[in-house]
Amino acid sequence: MTESTMIRVLLVDDQHLVRHGLRFIINAQQDMKVVGEAGSGPEAVRLAAELAPHVVFMDVQMEGGNGLEATQALLEVLPECKVVILTTFDQEDYVYQGIRAGAVGYLLKDAAPEELIDTVRAAYRGEAIYRTAVAAKVIALAVRSAASSPQTEESVPTPHSGQNTDEQPEPLTDAFTGRELEVLQQMAYGLRNEEIARKLYIGESTVKTHVHRILQKLQVEDRTQAVVFAIRNGYVK
């Protein structure tokens, strides 16, 4: 594999020892390479603009600034980049803020090397990687909050409707129905199609149709991405 086809990774952490360990693990792989290291949020934004990494591992608490704020600033400069929050803190607030900032994943520093490498590849493919117990809880609670609001079978307005703004909306061309929000909630709980069907007293084929429509409307490929995208774009609070 040539250097031009390798996954380019930027490491952001204010501890040199942590960056050294991550660099050793990543550079041992044939399909990825660490192209830069930053010890603060502002430095990460500058290096991202300069080095154009595919994937960034971003610490949360750094002496040089908050990693969540740096994530948002970095993605404004390099929106196609994939940021994964890498921290020792498995906290609900950090997970939620990370999603809202645009991070595609949340990983703990005690993760096994194999999980770290799998996360790099998954992030590069555009997949959402929120697999900690707290992350699953945050996503489920957020969707539960949205689904508990009064809804009808009429279309629910998109997050951008009714807003007087010059900003371009995300590529959402349709709105969710009340039933689709119910299915999305059950997806967040990790239920399979047949389980959702029993829970909502509908046919499994109907569930498959709703899931397909949800993924189409959000323009994502899997269930986790659908839930994360919904949180990030204001469908859930």
C-alpha cells in the first residue's frame, strides 16, 4: 500500500506518553499512518488544515483548551474529517456534547489496541462508533425524550423548518412521521426488527420499511449513524 492510499491520522492529546503509545500502535498497521500530533485544541485545528487527516483522535480535557470545542472548530475547517473523542472519562455530558460537536465516535483510552485500530477504519468509512455503556445510554435517553413528546402520524417538521437562517440545512429532504420516531427509539435501544414489531404491534415487514425510510431520509447506512445523526441535527434534545 502506498502512502497516498493510507488512512491519515492526527493525534490530539496533551500527554506525550499517550500520543507515543497511539502512534506506535497505528504506525504498525499497513493501511494507516500518523501524520501529525497536537498537544492542544488550537494546534489541532491548525495542523488539520495543514495536514488534511482522514481521522483525528481528540482528547477532551487538555491544558490547551477543551477538545469538544476544538472538534467543532476543526470540522468547520475540514468538514470531511472524522473526529473520534478519545478520553478516560465515560461521562454522559461528554458523549452528548461530542455528538453535537460532530464527532463520529467516542472511545475510552483503556480500549484494546485491536479496538483502537478497528475504530480508525470504521471512522474512515464514515461509521458512527459509540459503543461504551454510557454512550448507549445517552443515545437511548435522547431518543426516548424525543419520542415521549406528543406526535401524530403527520410529518414531524425537520430541525431547520421555520428558521430564518442563511445557513444551508443538512441533506434532509423529508420529515419523520410519528411512527418512524417510535421505530427510531426502539432502534436506539438495540432492538432487532422482530422485537420492534412485537413492541409496537406491527408487522416485521412494516418495521423494515420504516427502518429503510429512516436511513434514506437521514442518508446514512446503519442504525447507529441514524440515531447519532438525529441527535446532532436537532430531532432529539
